[in-house]
Amino acid sequence: MNEKTVAFIRLAIPLYAMINALLLSLGYSPIPFAPEKVDAFITGLIGVISVLWAWWKNNNITPEAQGMQKALDDKKAYNKLKDI
């Protein structure tokens, strides 16, 4: 996970708890989600995001694609050496 995702999760969880506490202190019922439903939603969301990421990411499966990726990596390495 990248730092933005971790930061968002670290913000979302306490924010959810604070909103529930505020609602309770004002006499309203808390957010009507059971912790199990929140867990299931987060797990499902992570699953959907990971599937979309895997679909989007460039996966070089065929020999031709692997060869072209190697050529690209070699060219990038050459350009780095040339710039030094």
C-alpha cells in the first residue's frame, strides 16, 4: 500500500468513531452500520480495487511482450548511464 492509502485509512477509522461518538453525545443514534458490515464493505472494497489494479497494470505474459519490456528496461538503463 502506498502512503496516501495508509494515511486515508488512518484518518477514516478515527473519523468514523468520532462521528459515532458525536452523534451519541447529541442524543442521536450512531451511524447504523454494524462493525461486521463495515469490515465486509472494506474487505470488498479492497478486493475490487485490487482486481481493478491487476487488470489495469501492464502484465507482460506473452514472449513478445516480455521481450519488448526487456528492451525498454535496457534502454532506460542505458539512458541513466548516459546521463551520469
